[in-house]
Amino acid sequence: MSSTSMSSTPMSRTDGAVPILAARGLSKAHGETRALRGASVELYAGEILAVTGASGSGKSTLLHCLAGMVRPDEGSVVYAGQRLDRLPEARLSELRRTEFGVVFQFGQLIPELTALDNTSLPLLLAGASRKAAHEQAGEWLERFGVRGQEGLRPGEMSGGQAQRVALARALVTGPKVVFADEPTGALDSLASEQVMTALAHTARETGTAVLLITHDAQVAAYADREVWLRDGAVSADAVALEATR
Amino acid sequence: MSTRHILLGLLAGGPSHGYDLKRRHDERFPQARPLAYGQVYTTLQRLVRDGLAEVDGTDSDGGPERTLYRSTAEGAKELAGWAAEITPPAPFVTNEIFAKVVCAILAAAGPTPTPGPASTPVRISTADPASSADPDPDPVPMPVPAADPVPAADPARYLIAQRAAHMARMRELTAVKTAPGADLATVLSADYALNHLDADLRWMTTTAARLTTLTAEVDPT
């Protein structure tokens, strides 16, 4: 075991690197339920960061705030120098389309579209021609090992195949950050391994930062760092939070 | 782990010499502690003594002469029996992490130990160390440095550090099994360790959440 492996996971890096995405003091309530209570987290270019925690700890709300899908009640989200929480909706929407990719537990592929059309969609929305979009989408499907499944609709694919198509769709535009919310939550261990290996390899090859939400330590082990969320607050260590209950 | 049975398994495919058995063991069981040559030869001698293997001549293959061993019919029977034998599922729960947590609670609850001297008083002889004929009759006693305070046992802190070490090891094993070209034996052996470490992690998180109750149970005072 390396000497560094014995140290606890740092909350942020100490090498002076500037995070590509940084949240400070995020709070968010859904009605009476306070999902986030002063959560802070930093994501650096090219790293895979696992956010782990029990069900209901606020993981998904944190992802939604970081990806600009939900505005926090308090706190700031800074992406590449811009305050996401203050951007107008149109600009946010454009950012989400061009700079961010998102994968959910259930890939949320469009059931009526084939794997190729699902993967092409972000490119078509960005103005690419159908031919160019299909060509590029095909390359990404190949990269994720689902070449040959282009004509299948989500209902005709296994869970693992559908999730790899969802990954291809999330990465097809060359985003700077991919948000993955329990991407293997509905998969068996073998399919989970295939999806995570594909995601980790591709992210490292392309230098894409990944914010990986998971409650599974074996999935978190694909990440470079791990932070733990409990009752809406972030800690560098699970046990530290549990021990202070 | 039964080295004698593993060697019998490796000999099942045909005669082999000690060096080759060691090499094949380390290939077949990646991530396992490599077999020591001494252990291989000692085990082979015991197998011969017990009639489970026998010498099958020598093989030089251009290098130094090596003794070839092969399994006997008795050895094959022994191997088949071992391979079919159910491994007792956790007959005793020996959990070092739990033992440390409990002992840390006991230590934290006990009286604070009085710091003794850090070590035997340091004395420095003024005599020439090279001259044994004239030993210094009265070494000058040096001041005894103040002993470091006895560190307080802290089960929560221990669990934090242990969890970080487990997670770091899981990251290493994940990198090993997902490296391009990793063979199936490597993947399966890493998976075995990952699943066990994962179970430990879940246990540690649950234990940390129950430390207050455990402390009250271990030390009712």
C-alpha cells in the first residue's frame, strides 16, 4: 500500500489547483424537508469524485444544484468562474447542453428512439446535421461497447446496455463535467462493473471531470476521491460524520 | 490456506519441479502472498514423506539439475477430498478491527496511565569507544527527557483512519482489475478482496454510528 493511501481523503486538493466546479454553503429545502444544510464541495478538472451517503442524505439534491438543474436557497455554485446559481435560465440551459452531461440511475433514454437516435440527440439539439450526429454517436456507442445495438430501443436492451448508451449520450458532446447519479443503482454487479469501467476509462482518456453519486463503496472505489454526505452536509469521511451522531 | 493441497493441485496436471510450482502458484493466484521457495521445497518433502507425491527424476533443461515431483494416487485422492470439503463459514469471528475498537473503549475508560520515563536513562560514556582497556568508570548521567504523554485511545478516530485505509486499498484493487489486459484470475482475485473490504466498510460505518451504545455496554461505569 502506498504511503498516500493511508491518509484520509481530503475535502479539497492542497496543490493549489483551481476547481472547475465549487459549491459553498449550499442549502436547499423541499417543502419542510431540508435536503442540504450548508454543503460545500469542489470538483477538479479531470477527476472522478464520489459523493457517497445513505438514502435521503441529500446526494441527488446536491447533484441537481451543482448541475444547474435546481437553484439552491442559499450558497453559491461556481463553474469555470461563473455563478451558476445566478445565471439566467437560458444560459443555464445552454451550459447544461454544451458543457455538462448527465446520467441517472435509470438512463432516462427516450423509449421511442433507438440507441443511435438517443445518443445523437444532444448533437442534433446543438445544431449538428443528422448524418454527422449519427456518425459521432456511432463512435461513442462503439467506445462504450454497444456497437451493433444502434437499432435497438431502450426496452429491447439489457439494463447494462441501456446505461452504456446513456453514458454515450452524456459524453457525445464532449462535456467538461459528467454528473452520474447512481449510474449502476439498478444493475447487477457484472453490468455495474462494465458500466463503471467504461465511464472511468473514458473520463480519464478525455479528461472529463465526473461527479459520481453512489451509496456503494465498490462504485466509489472507481473515483479518485470520496466525500460523504449526511443530513445535507459534506464531510471528507463517512465515519467522522457517523461518529458525531 | 493449505499449501500442500494447492501444490497437489498444481501437480495434478503432471510432474513439475519446485521452481515451476512456485511460479505457477503466483500466476494462478494473483494478489495472493507469493509462495516462498523454502516453503515449496519443505512442503514437497512432506508430501513425499506422506506418500502423496513422489520424485519423478530430474530435469536440467540446460540449467542446474532440478528434482521433478509428481502426485501419487494417494495424493490425487487427498486432493479430491480437500476440494470437495466444505470450508466452515466463519466458525469463529476473529475481527481485529472490532477487537481494537473494544480495547480502545476499555483503554479510554481506564485510569490515565502515569507517564514513565521515555526509555532507559540515556548515559553517554566519556571514554573513547575504541578503547576497551580503559572503560569510563563513571558515565555522566544525562537528564532524562520528559516522557511523551500516553496518547488517548479513541475508537472513533481509529475507525476513521481504518476506513480511509480500506477505501484506499479498494481504489488500488479497482485500478488493478480494470487495467487494460487484466486477466480473469486477476479480476476475480481483486473482486474477492473488494467484496470483503466492502463488507468491512459497511460494518465500520454501522459500528461508528453505534459507538455510544457500545461504549456504554463495554464500560457501564
